[in-house]
Amino acid sequence: MADKCAHECLFNKTGLLENGKVNVEALMKKLEGELGGDEVWKNLVQSIVDKCMESKDPPSNDMCTSGSHELARCVLRDMFMNCPQEKWKESDDCSNMKMKLEKCPELVPPMAMRLSQPPMP
């Protein structure tokens, strides 16, 4: 549960929550800043955030109810799984992780792999 509440704390501290709800505009602004104006990622991330907001799982515990954990998980996973071909870093580690993620939808890419990809929200 602490891990799930950590996302809510992070979203709160960075202004991504407003009255307990995810501020999508603030989230997109933060992601666009982190992506450094990369148009390929910008367009993809907008569609990923929209999809994740629409299909957002209900909060998985009673203490942290913003859904920020579920949203972050969805966005990070979808960014990795839908990495544009021209941005994909071909390696055994990345390919193996992608196969694992395809088999297990609850997994998210490990932090080390996310560091070589666009940063997390």
C-alpha cells in the first residue's frame, strides 16, 4: 500500500493533483517538459494519457483514492510498450522485458529501462 500512496504523494507535491483528482493539463505540461519538445513522443504521450485516463482502474486501496498510482503505472507501461521504432534502443534486455510485459499486464518496466527512455511523470 505504501508504494501506491507514494504516487499520490508525488503527484500532490508536484502539483499533478487538484482537489484529490489528477490534473491532466498539469501532467501533460510536466511530461512535455521532460520530453524536451520531442514531437514524436509528445503526440504519443498525449494519446497514452488520454487512453489511461479513460480506462483508469479504480484506486486499489481505500487510503489513496486519486488513482495516481494506477495512472502512472498505465502511462509508464504504455510508453515502454509503444515506444516509437525510431526511439527504441534494440537490446536483449529491452526485448526480453517487452516479451515479459506482453505476457504479464501487471508489470511495469524497471527503473533502469525507464531512465534510457522518456522520464516518468
